[in-house]
Amino acid sequence: MERTATSADSAAPTFLSEALAGLTKPRKTLPCKYFYDARGSQLFEEICGLDEYYPTRTELGIMEEHVDGMADAVGPDVRLVELGAGSGRKTRLLLDALDGPAAYLPVEISQAALDGCARRLREAFPDLEVLSVCADYTRRVDLPRPQTAYEGTAAYFPGSTIGNFEPDEARTFLNRVARLVGEGGGLLIGVDLQKERDVLEDAYNDARGVTAAFNLNLLERINRELDGDFDLDAFHHRARWNPDEGRIEMHLVSRRPQQVNLADEAIDFDEGEYITTEYSYKYTEESFEALAQSAGFEAKQVWTDDREWFSVWYLEA
Ligand code: AVJ
């Protein structure tokens, strides 16, 4: 069975409106969700395999060691909603361990990524009901009802993508998820932890420059899709740890004074002026538990690796 539900929303902002809004602010920004076109998604997969980029392999290691405990926490016969469609490796581990999940519902804004995810999952779990939902999970999502009877709803949000939200947005988002899964529902979520500066900064400044290419691809995408005229050689990638805010900040720094045209706007850059393209917040166990609680979740269990570099949480609404 193949069905795709789409939450169309005519009031939704577009790439152009969001890019213009960000680039005309006194402190220029671009939303990190636009990193993930075909090339960006490919570069991100490459980042996940880099020596310096510890989060992916650390989270996978935690999953491999503790997935049975996670499956126990989630419980039997759930409707499993994944927020974002990844490469599917962690998801397959989880689905394998879960006791008779009733259905799997990937929620993903990119139709292509969604299709790829659904295809791989159907291949790996031919008996599982897979219901694709093409929607922006940061906004309201209506979930389709599986044909299979289910006990409750659990959400899965791996990869520390929660770190891309600022604290207020993270709280709003988690509260939305709490309402989505309903009282007694759960959220299994991967959260990157604070650690020494060098480890953090190396993870976002890899020696091969893959993260730099990933960051710069955002300008290439604006040129291609929005008819912008960014000179890619006139910007460089930078990532630094801000210990006061507890976040990695990714920037695209202008190498010289320049003007960039986008739609009918001329955007001026000073030398050294930068666009903030991503925040990646890192939590402590205490700060994440407090955040979860403030969003209407109770932290039921947390799993970490030996070095306590990454954490996976089971939260209950
Ligand atoms: C895993 C998507 C949250 O913040 O680490 C990787 C993306 N950015 N390298 C992260 C990312 C630069 C990322 N997320």
C-alpha cells in the first residue's frame, strides 16, 4: 500500500522570502533547513562519515548498545513517527528492536528524501505499514491514521537536529511534539553534549573541507534556485564554539566589501561581515532535562557513550 499525505499550507514562507528576510537583517542569517538540496544532502552524508564528525558514529554506537532498552521504553504496537527522513540506519535498528510497531510514518519536507526513505524502509520491512507524510515538521502536522490498530504514538528525532533550534524554538518545537504524540506518548531523541572546544570545533572544521563545501552550497543553491549572484570565492566558511551560548556557530564570511543581488534587493557586505547559517546547540544532561520538562515532557531514561559525548533520551508526554 502506498499513500502520501501532504499538509499544504499557502501561508508557508518560501525559500526566497526567508532568504531575503535573513539577508536584509543587520546581522545577516540564512535558515539552515535550506542546506539540504540534493547536493547538500549528499555532502551531509559525507560529513557523517568524517573522522572529526563524532556525533553520527557516537549516536549509532549508543543505539547499537542500548536499542533493546529503548524499544522497551517505547513499548509495543506503536505508531512510530520519524521527524525528518535520514539515511535510515538508526531507524532500521530501532524498528528491528521494537515489539510489533503498528506503522512507520516518516515526516519530511523534501519529497525526494521522503520517497527514498520510504522505499528503503519498505524493502527492509515488507510487512510494515509505511505512511509517508510530506510536511514541515516545525509547523503543525496532521498524522494519517494507520490501518493497523496501534497502542499509542512515539516520535523519533535522532541526529541532534534539536541543536539547530534556539532554546525558545526548541521548547516550542518539543511542546508541539508532546501534543502530537499525546499524553502517555513518547519521544526518543538524540542530543549532542557539551565537551571541550577542540573536539567541537574540529567536528565543524574538518580537514578535507567537506563542511566548508556544505556551508557554501547554500549560496550556490540561492544562485541556482533564486537567481542570486553570490561569488562563492568571495566567502569562506567558519565555525566556532560559543561557550556562553553553548553552541557552535557556522558563518559564511565575506572576504571583501561587495554587493550581492537577489530578486530586487542589493545586499551590501563589509569585509569580514558574515552570514550566520547554523547554530548547533550542545546541551548538558541537566540543561536538556530542564528544557524537556519545560516543554511538557518527563525525561524517563537517558543513554550515553563512555566519553559522554552524545545522549539519547526517552521522554514521555
Ligand atoms: C546533525 C543536522 C544537527 O548540527 O551537527 C553538520 C548538521 N552542520 N555539520 C549538526 C551539520 C555542520 C548538524 N545536524
